[in-house]
Amino acid sequence: MKIGFDNQKYLEMQSQHIRDRIAQFDNKLYLEFGGKLFDDYHASRVLPGFQPDSKLQMLLQLKDQAEIVIVISAEDIENNKVRDDYGITYDMDVLRLIDEFQAVGLYVGSVCLTKYAGQASAELFRKKLAELGIKSYRHYKIVGYPSDIAHIVSDEGYGKNEYIETERPLVVITAPGPGSGKMATCLSQLYHEYKRGVKAGYAKFETFPIWNLPLKHPVNLAYEAATADLNDVNMIDPFHLEAYGETTVNYNRDIEIFPVVATMFELIAGSSPYKSPTDMGVNMAGNCIIDDQVCRDASAQEIIRRYYRCLCDRKRYGQSKDDKNKLELLLRQAGVSMEDRLVAKKALAREEETGHPAMAIELADGTIVTGKTGDLLGASAAAILNALKVLAGIPHEVQLVSKEAIEPIQRLKIQYLGSHNPRLHTDEILIALSTTAAQDEKAKLAIEQLSKLKNCQAHSTVLLSSVDEQLLKKIGVQLTCSPKYEEEDRKYHRR
């Protein structure tokens, strides 16, 4: 993988910038932390070289100064809101996050329940937290939020919220997902701190959009593609332009809410320390791009992948949470089309040549390997096997897993597990290859190449089963699929 981002420089620059921001205030900074801390795979895809846990590693450099407050909306608890990526409810994700933070040595001070109105499920969750020895606080819905500023910044507004007791100079406010109330929690805490004579500060940490890249830079367009379901739009920050004569990029929600936030600052602290939403941010990612073209190319591929996913969702479910028209607009703005996905062109050509579904995988050196559906293997399993052969320097004609080893697995699937498809899926061929590797040196050499498929591009000419998709995701392959079933006359895709 070509590197376009200096991760070590980012860790050092970002942590120092946050230290500097803490020092600007009364040694107390509430940092609203957006995006994913542990597994920011979007950032690692569009900024090649950015590690998925970079933000976590950056926080670890500040761990002696930092404590974490996890925010969750009581309404989300009541509605059993689920994280799409993990398939767990937000309240369960809070517990997962606590475990994850504590496992790496970060201090979790408490949990704050926002939009609290005595919901029964929220009360049960508070009791569960208490049993686990975790402090929790309640922040209430404020009538007129966010427009009635005078009421919000008063004893009847923020003043009614419970003050979150914190111990350290950097308080990181994070949440299971968007809409949890992170900013409101930060501002509520500022109100209470100033009432106590502490001139605390607030800052916002969002990786995207990157403020010092052009508005239509592919990295920023890829962020819009990633949030097509939220209707986020990148915009020139008019407040920053007016204050400094400098063109910077922010997104619509922060720009729209900034006048409200600035007025709240004035009521809380007497004046606002910031002249623009860009001022509030502390993101240094744009300063750590070392190869702009690599990041442009990676971001263009991300937009194409998002578009393919939208088409596949519409084929599978009749709808997509992402806006197809918006994604098409972003493709045009980035100056790319589906024709710019080389692995898709190669896979479709292979399908045309053989008359069977196919998959293509582009290896790190640019070599493209294909596989097609046959009697023994599905296209994805065949492509993975062929890719491992190339990486191991094993001739294509060498049979790594014998027909005799595959047939018992097929019988198990059909006769005992009720499957309609005798061909081996990706997970099944890898298990068969691992078993063979116990006695065969070539199979052992091939399985040792598996980690080299991480970040490789791949395309399937048909929709894959969830088993194949999940396995390829675990390996780290960046997959797209054509929006069609292998057997178009079937309504449901069978395993």
C-alpha cells in the first residue's frame, strides 16, 4: 500500500496541540470527541498510513492528564437504538467502551445520560452502572433548545443538569454514536465550572472534514459520501473567512450552530474565545499528509465503494440509507466514475470470458488476480486461493487443496447442515487450506500470506453471502460487488 499520511507525525503534533489548548484555559478543557476512537477504518482508507487506532494512541500520550466521560441519550436507551457496525444497543456499547478504555489504561470517570426524563429503561441502566461501580449523571431536556439561549444558559436550563465531577485537566466527551448530546454536555459543564469560579474551555475534535484542505478535495468529498445518510454537507466556514480572511472548511451543522454556541460562551464566560467553528477544532490531520495524490486516489476509490454499497443495498432491500443521487453528485465532483475501479473492470471481463460469476483482487504491487465460480469453489474462495498462490510464488496449476479434501465438506453442508449450495465459501476453503497445511509445505506457505491481503482492492460480479463479506472484511480486503444475484430468478440469496 502506498503511504500518503505520516502517522507518527500526527500522533506527536495532535497530542501537543491538545496540550496547548488545555493551557489556554484554566487548566480544564472539555474536548468533544467525534468519530470512532478504536477502529476508524474510514480514515485509514482515505488517508493511507493513518492507523485505525491513531486517535486512541494519541489519547494514550495524554492519559495522565485525561479522563473520559461517556455520553448516552436516555431516549436512545428507551428506543433500543442499535449500532450498525456492531449490532448491539447503545447502552451495551457504553459498557463495551468502558471495558475497551480501561483495558488500555485510560480512566473512565463517569457516564452522562442526556435528554433524561425519567425513562424506565434509563433508570434500569443507571442501576446497572451503579452495581458496576460506575458513577452516572443526569442531564435533562431543556425547553427551547437550542434557540432560547437566555433560558438555556440559566439556572432553569443548564443549571438544572447534574454537575459531572471530574478530576483531570482534559475531559474527553465521547459517545456510542451521533446525536447523543456531546456538545450540550460540554457547554453544560462550562456553565457549572464558571459558576464555581473555574474558567474551563471547550474544543472539538473531528477528523473530517479536514479544515485546511480545499472544499472539493477528494478526502473531504469522501467524508460527505460516508455521511450521506446524515445529510452532512461540507461548507466554507463564513465566520472564519470574515474574521481572518482565510478560507477553511467545516460542515453545515457546526456552522449553523456556531452563532448559538458563541452566544452561550458570552453568557457563560463574558466573551467567546472563538471567532469561528474552525477555531473550536483541534484537528491536525491535514498537516500530516505527505503524498496528496495517494490520498486523492484512495478517497476517490472510497467514494466509488460507497456508491457500489448503495446500489447493493437497493438491490437487496429495495432501499438504502444513503442518498444515491448525492453519491452520484460526489462522484462527478471528484471527477471519477465506476469505470475508475480497475478490479471491477477485470472481474466483469473475467465473467464475460467464462460465463460464470467472478472476483478480482488487486495485490499491493498492482498485480490483479481473478477467480471464477466452479463446481468446488465460489468465485471469492477461488480468487483468495489464487491470490495466496501468487503471493507465495506457487504456480497456478498446483492444487493446494485436493478434491478429496473438499468433497467431505460439501457432503457435510448438503446432507447434514441443510445448505443448498455445495460450493465452498471463503471461510470454508481457508479452513480446508489450514488443515492441509499441517502436512503440506506449499499449503502452509500459502496460508502464511493471508495478512498480505489487508487493504487490497477486490470486486465480485455478484452479491456475496454475508459469510463471504464478513470474512473478507476481517482479512481487511476492500470489497465492492455488482448489484446482482448469481441467480436472478431467486428472491433471496442462499448460502
